[in-house]
Amino acid sequence: MKPVLCFICWCSLFFSIPAFAGPPYDTDDPEPVDFHHREFYCSSIGSEREGTSMGTAPHAEVNYGVLPDVGSRIEN
């Protein structure tokens, strides 16, 4: 079993696809929340097309600014 595990680890190290990170960020909330401020969103979505319906149940998102000056650190 050990040779198989070594082979899998070797393959994952040398044949992995690199991930690139950086702007533009693809998020629903690109602006950070100000220090000690809160944001609260409620939403839901639904659609119907050709007799097929889909959607989400009502959901909520809560954001809180934990760190000071996050927006200025991102821009620099």
C-alpha cells in the first residue's frame, strides 16, 4: 500500500494544475465592511422556463467588519 500512496502523492505534486489568484475577484460583495459595522441581506430567487421551475429558499447573509482599514490594504 505504501508504494501506491507514494505514487499518488508524487502525481499530485508534479501533475497538479496551478491556481492563480488576484484581481479581478469574482465575488458577490467586493467592498469590505467598515470596521465595527454590519451588513445584513435577505434574498431569494426563482425562475420558470418551459415547464421547469427552480429557485432558492429565502436566505440571509450577515457581514461584520472585524479588522480596521481592510479596504485601504486591498487597494494598495
